[in-house]
Amino acid sequence: MLAVALVDRTGSGLWASVSVLYFTYVSGLSVAQVGTLAATAGAIGIAGAPLGGRLADRFPLTRVLIALQLLRALASFALLTTNDYALLLAFAATGSLGDRAASVLTKLYATRAAGPDRVRYQAVQRTVANVGWALGGLAAAAALALGTTTAYQWLLVGDAVSFVASALLTLRCGEPPSTARTVTTSKTRAPATKPPNPWRDRTYLVYVATETVLFLDDAVFKVGLPLWIAHASNAPHGLAPLLMVLNNVMVVALQVPLARFGTTTAAARALLIPLSAAFALGGAALALSATGGAVTATLLLTTSAVLFTLAEMLHATVSWELSVALAPDTAQGAYLGVHGLAQSAQRSVGPLAVTAAIATGPAGWTVFGATIALTCIFQHRLVRERLARTALSVPPVTVSEH
């Protein structure tokens, strides 16, 4: 499955950095149309997380994942066939739906296959995925130097082919055991208790709501830092892409080492305290970056990027463990599908939150960081009672990796 993550993310790296340019220069869409297409596709994609999780509780996970990879491939190939806005929107939405569903299933695979080592497994997989993103981004940058329609089209073809390759690699992965499917199958032989419903689990839904806030670090790097550097600081504009590179390098180098601090449920919950400090200090550093000259601003922006990257890695570790520990083992797919809504929702809420902080000025970033920090503290208290009552464990299993 690690090979699947590398190939998948390399293809996504090819497309993610040029999708807006493709729709603008190849499809001939206006800025408003491109924005609407991206927002609508993202909104529809939100449904992919719970849908994927529900399917994985009823059918073999690898088969569902293969089907989703092929769906994503078809959606990407379909984009090449038309410049009609309605069709482009439909194909982009289909790809977004498959992407969010596949993301949840990849996490669920790690949960079922790695057992107690799921946090380290996720850390390794995330590191591999970041390497893939970097490789895809570099290849896209090289192709963009040509600036031709053919170059854009070949990048989209590369994205589609990566999904086909991922599906073929998934065929070679063993199917991890699923308590949920065992329970479902046994219903035909004996009465079985109906699996828990995450939509009726108030504590888990509140937890997912807090997760949406904690995922806002993603919007800081994609939207917040570039806009803040361009409009409110004295730092050179070229600093923005360098900070993105710094983020990627830190994740590749440190995600696995940091994961060892959250390998148990209690340890993961404890990490929420230093996580809150990282968010608060990151927001404060961004606010202060508007008060100095170019050198001071550059140093403070770099400090902020380091702190938000640290927060990103700590939160990833915490989230991997708590999202599973809070879920009944008979309905892990359904629960992790609902948890996947947090990251999907953040893609819509995040840009609004960071632009609101920018519009408010330095005080806005201070409030931004403090709000996420307080959410960490709230989550720390929220899960305490639930974890005291629930001792979920997943027995270690061995699944062949290729």
C-alpha cells in the first residue's frame, strides 16, 4: 500500500499544481467559472468520505479502493474529451468524490492492517505521500516551462495513468480483516446487533467538528501565507514558495520520528497540549511579521511556517489515533468516513477563515491561532470521558505489502 500512496500522490502532484491553469488556458474558462467549478467539485466531494467508509464496512476494502481508483482515472481521462462547462463540472466533481473516498479507505486500510502500529504506519505512509507530491510537483514545473496545450494535457494524462497504476498495485495487496464485515456476514446465520451509527453519536460528531478547526493549518500554507506575504508584510514575494518547500521537507524528515510520541491513545491525547501551543505561537508570529522590515518579517514568517508545520505533524499523529480509538471496531469504516468530513469541510471553510484573518490585520492572526489552540484544549477534555469508558484495541495482523 505504500507503493500505492507514492504512485497516487505523484499523479496528484502533477495535476494539483496546474489544474487551474488547465481550465483557464486549455478549456478557456473565466476566473469566475474556474472558481465555481473548484468550489462545487469540492463541495460534492465531501460526500465521498462517509460513502467510502460505509462501503468498506460492507464489501472488501481493496475491491472498493480499486473501483474508486478506476473511477478517478475515468474522471481524469474524461476531462480531456470536452471543454463544455457543465461536463467539466460533472467530471471534476466525480473525481473529487472518488478522491475523498479513496483517502478515507487508505486510512482505514492502515487501521486494519497495522493494528497497534497504525500511527507509525500512517506516518510512514504520509511521508511517502509527501515525496510523491514533491516528485509530481517538480515534473509539473518542468512541463510548464513548455507552456503548451499539449504539455497541460500530458500532465492530466499522467494523473489519470497514476490512478490506473494504483488500482493495479492495490490488486497485489492483501485484504485486511474487518470486524464490521464479519458481523454483517453473520447476520444470515444468527441474529446480530446492528452496528453503531456515527450520525447518532453526539460525542463523535462534536469531535469531528473540532477536527475541522484543527485542520485549518492546511489553508494557512495554501492561501494564508501567500496572501499575507503579498499584501501585508515586507518580506519578498518569493518567500511564499520557499515556505511551502520548507513545509514539505519538514514533513518528510520529521513525521515518522514524531509519530512515536502518539503511539498510544493516552499519549495521543496528551499531545493536544503542545499542539495548542504550536497553533497559538504560529498565529502570534504571523501577526508580528507585519510590524518589521524585510529581514524581520522573513524570520518571523519562517518561524510561523515551522510552528504551523509542527502543528500539522502533531495533529496528524493525534488524529490518526483518536479518530480510531473513539470508533467502535464494528463500524470503523462508517466512523472514519464521518471523520473524513472534517478535512473535506476544511477545504471550503479554511480559505474563508484565513482571508478573514488577513482582512482583520495582525490581530486577526492572533485570534486565528488562539481559536485553534482553545479548540485543542476543548478536544482534550471532550475525549477524556469517552476514552475512559471505551478501551478499543485492534489485534495486530500481518498483511503482505508490495
